[in-house]
Amino acid sequence: MGKVRRGGYILFWWIGDHSPRHIHVQTAKGRKLGRVNVDTLEGLENWTPPKNLVDIIMALKREGRL
């Protein structure tokens, strides 16, 4: 399992999890927000991630963390 805390969010994922490749998102206090497709940066289950969260995910991808 991978886990990153950044920008007031907790992002986590499981290696070898089912497709599509995605991360789970919670607030820093542990409230579940939703899941985001890592490749398309779109929310799953009709959830739209906020712009600042998408920016964080893009930065993590550039850093090679995702």
C-alpha cells in the first residue's frame, strides 16, 4: 500500500489493485471523499475531484510517486 499526505488530503492506493489504476482520497481528518483515476485524473462514481487535488496528483506523477 502506498500513502501520501499532501495539501490537506490523504491519498492511498494498493499495489496490484483492480483496474482502472486509481487512488483513494480522504481529508486530513480521515473523511472519505472518493477515488480518482490516476491516468485520466477523473473522479470515479460521479465524484469530481477539486482542482487543487488534481494539481497534487499531477505533481506526484511528475515526481514518480504514482
